[in-house]
Amino acid sequence: MIYESAQDRYQDYEKNKKDISTFRMGEIAPYVDEDLNYLVIFAGEDRASYKQYKCLSTYKPRYGDRILLARVGGTYVILGKVGDM
């Protein structure tokens, strides 16, 4: 996008920053690396994210778990499994 001014660019940045959700739903993908980082399929998407995510030590992820993630810094942390309804 081409902006008329730095102020326009800043306003667009601030607007988009607010659109980023603090929490997201997802599912544990069937892949994990040697450092116990988990790949996630975010709700509404059909393939796993290429980024790997850490989880709280109280949660032990399993393939297929529906999970809640919280935005921390520039990434997400897996908070835990969302129970069945």
C-alpha cells in the first residue's frame, strides 16, 4: 500500500494492530520438533502454521486437541485444551 504521509501509515498500523486477537482457537497438528514446540492448525484454516508454539507446563498436548492460545509478545502460547461440550 502507498501512503500519502507517515501519519496515514501510522494510523493504518494502529488500526491493524487492534485487529489482532488476544486469544485464538486451534488444534494440535500431528507434528512436533525435538524441542517440544507444537504446530497448530488455527480455527478457520486448513493447514498447520509453519511457526512452532510453546505451551504451559501444566498441559501435555496430544494430536487433535482443541486448544486456546494467548498472544504474548509477537507470538502465541498454548494455554491448554478446551473441553468437549
